[in-house]
Amino acid sequence: MNISEKAAKQLVVYRGEEGFTDDAHVRVSVKGGGCSGLMYDLTFDETISDTDEVFEDKGMKVLVDKKSILYLIGTTLDFSDGLNGKGFQFVNPNASRTCGCGESFSI
């Protein structure tokens, strides 16, 4: 898991806005659902579990559970604030198909 510079800056902003301390980490997981079959889930978490894979990039720790890691290998978390929409985007080389909103995918 990698984080782009833009995404790292937005994560710091959102972490503060949501009332989390600087000790909160980014948790990324994959869940069933969405129009393509799988969906990304992005939250903040202050606890690292024994079953988490921990990545660090741009000063942020990214936590990924063991089930999700297989879907997220090589993925970059990016942030877009362009005319086509504002929000976090997952650039996932493992995804064979993504939906128009970018929130769901299939392998």
C-alpha cells in the first residue's frame, strides 16, 4: 500500500476534522458489495491488531487486515480534487474492472 502526497495531506486534514489524534492510523479493507462485487473501506483506527499488515508511507501508518491484503498488493491511495469529482481514489493494479464511481471493483 502506498499513499500519494495529495492523499497524505487530505488524510491529516480529515483525521483532525473527525476528532482523531495524530496517533490514529489509516485502515484500508475490502468488503463484498458495490456494483462490481468488492468495495474499498477507508477509516481511521487507533488500534493495531495482531492480524494487521502495517505499511508506512508519507508519515502515515496504513493498516490492512489479512483477508484484504491479497486484493490490495501494489495499490496506491490517491486523492483527486479535480472537476470530475473530489475524493480518495484507489489505483489498484489487481482490479480487472472498476465501476464508474471508483468505489467498487472486481478481480
